Amino acid sequence: MKGKSRQDYWKANVRLIATLLVIWFIVSYGFGVLLVEPLNAIHFFGFKLGFWFAQQGAIYTFLVLIVFYAWSMNRLDREYDVEEQ
């Protein structure tokens, strides 16, 4: 690693994973279960927003988080000079 320690790399990695897991939890459990009643007052593409988050939104968010994680890890790997060839 160039000038940066492995410990810093893993701290950054764990921080990224923790952040993405919190976002996923908020969207899937918070919007899909806890806040479903207030969100159902809002309509989104003809569906109640709470229902949409429970059925579709959490899945779409998860897919976006996967893409973002892959992009972020590639950037982090380049920064710490541990990218795969």
C-alpha cells in the first residue's frame, strides 16, 4: 500500500459497508414497515408510496446500493493501491 496502512483501508471499507447497511435498513424496514401508514397518503406511479417501498422500492434501492458499493470499492482500492489487475 502506498503510504496508507491496511488498518485505514479496512476502516474505510467497514465505514462504507455500515453506511450502506443503515441506508438499506431505513428504506426497507423504516419506509416499508414503520412509516407505511404516513407514506400511503402519497401516491407514486398509481400506488401508495408505503406499499411501493415495501414491494418495489426496497429492492430497487438494494440494487442501487450494490452498484454504488462496487464503484466505491474500486475507487477505494485504487486509492490504497490494492486494485486487482
